[in-house]
Amino acid sequence: MLRKVRPTELETARLWLAARGLADVAPTPMLAARLTVRRRARLAAAVLPAAFLCANALVYVSALPIRPADDGFGTQRRWSLVVLTALVAGLVVGLSLLDRWVRRVDQQAGAELPRRATHSVRPGWRTVLGGPRAVLLAITYAGAAGLAIAALTMREGAARYAAVVLLIGLCGVAVGTAVRLRHVLTHPVVAADEGSLRADFLMRVEDAREVAVPTVVWSLPVVSVFDTGLDPWNTGWLVFIVLSVVALALITAGDGRRALAAQHGPGAR
Amino acid sequence: MIVIDSASPVPPFEQLRAQLAGQIQERTLAVGTRLPTIRRLAADLGLAVNTVGRAYRELEEAGLIETRGAAGSFVSAAGEQGRERARRAAAEYAAVIAGLGIDTTEAVRIVQAALTQRVPEVS
């Protein structure tokens, strides 16, 4: 059974609906509960990667050579990679548990509905996530992996170690993102009528777009490969990060314009 | 949109079947449209998988949808062809009625009588 919803949560739900052109949809306790759990899970999902980045930096620094002449992968570095792998697993499990929490609240909300509504044709990933965002996400991960692999094969010493640390972190974040995106795209619809179905769709779109922001991919190089100063490799990383941030800003601005046009367009309700 | 009302006296599978059939006949769901999988629709509507499966089976038997193995269920072109056949038969009937000089009211009554006789055979 859903917990009692506070008036402030209902008010937040009303504002959320109004901001998305759904002022005609009633802010129900079910919607308020679903939005509240998402807000909390989103906060936790931002804290988890931040903690992961800090731990990643600590692991990296703890195994750096004391003398620049010390190269290769000694016992300490091997252990640090084991710890890092455990951290990555922890991150993926933590993110999955957050998704399970959201899903449980959604299931409870759905179970209390006397009527259930859904789409005859379910919106696909292109509609929910958007093609440009999906492409950007794929390019960002592929680009970061490509740069890390290139550094691993072409560089020596601490730079190679940094590349390994980055690759392990990147794999973990990629798996975490894939698990969360799959959850967002496949979890059941919770709606009772046309209004709540539209709200459910918008919630799904926002969840997917939130998951698809590659913040951790942009941050990972900062805690590992950037310790060598502004050499050509790090300049390459900086250009890569800045370009993908600009691309995401352009895509977000375009989505915002389209959403506004849809709200004020002739077919808008 | 599909809505299932658990308080309705109509069984859920019939609610689902009737809504999908209506959307296919009104062409809201075009020929070739891929329908949600049985499991996904069951989860979305809070129904048992068997309930959705029964609705899909009946739609398939009526020729409104077709299942292409693992690819899923699609709105069938057979329903559209059936409708076209009915239109052609109606045009032929109208031509016969005009040739015999039967008035429209009588012609409609003949059709209604034929349909009434036909219904018990179908159900």
C-alpha cells in the first residue's frame, strides 16, 4: 500500500504537471508518490557516482609510483584494480537497487488503481530517449573507450595505469547506464486514464534523459588521466569532453524548443 | 489507448479484445502495426498473461492480427481485405436491387433479415 502523501508533494505534482502543459490533469496521490520517489532516487543516483568518482580517485592515487621511474603493474596496482572492480560492481548494484525502489513504488501505485490504461502501441526508445541523445550517448562512451584504449596501447608507465583505471570505471558506468535505461524503457505503464498516461510517458522520457546524461564519463578522466598536466593526450580529452557537453546542450535546447512548440501548437491541449 | 476497468461486468479479456478490434477497424491501428507483447501488455494493464493471450488469440482467429513467431503480433491485412470484399458484395447487391426495382427500405430489410439469420451460425 502507498504511504500517505503530504500536501507539499501534491503541490509539487501539480507544479510538475503545469510545467509540462498538463494543467488539466489532476495531481493524484499516486502521481505525487511516483514523483517523490523519483526525486529521491535521482538524488541518490547523483550521490552514488560522485562517491564512486571519489573512491576511484583514491584508488588511483594510492597506487601511484613514489618515484617516476617506477613503472609496470606491481602488486599494489594489481590490488588497486581489484578494489576498483569491486567499486564498479558496487556502483552497478547500487543503481539497480535504486531502480528497484522506484519500480516497487510504481507497482504499489498500479495495484491500487481500479482502472488501468496503456498505449495500444508502446512508444519505442527513439520516442522516449530521442535518436540524437542515443547517438550522443553511444559516441561519448565509444569515444572515451577509444581514447582510453589508445592510451593503454601507446603510452607507458603511470599513463597506462591511468588508462586501465579509466577503462574499468567506464565499463562499470556503461553497464550501470544500460541496466537503468533498460529499466526505464521496459517497466510497466502506471496510468488510469489519458491524463495519467500522458504524465507516465513524460515521466519515462525524463527518467531516460536523466540516465542518458554522461556526466560520469566526463568526470572519470579528471580523476585519473589528467594528473600528467596539459599534454596532447589530455588536450584531446578536454576537446572531447567540451564537444560532447556542447552537443548535449544543443540537443537539450532543441528538445526544449520542440516541447514548447508542442504545448503552444494548434494540436496542444 | 487501452483501458481496462476491473469493476466492469465485462470480462477483462473481452474489454481488451473489443478495444483492440475497434481500433483496428477504425484504422487507429494501421495494417502492419506491431502490437505490444503479451507479457508487456499484461504487466501494463495488471492482467494475467493468459487473459491477454486469450484476447490476442481471438483477434487472430478473427483475422485482425497475425503472429509472426518471435517478431511479435501485427495488425493483419486480412481484415482490410475482408472489408474490401464486403464493400464489393454490397455494390453488387445494390446493382441487383436497382435492376429488380426494389426500394431502399425493402432492400435494407432484406439485408437485416439475412444478417439476423447469419448471426446464430457465426456465434
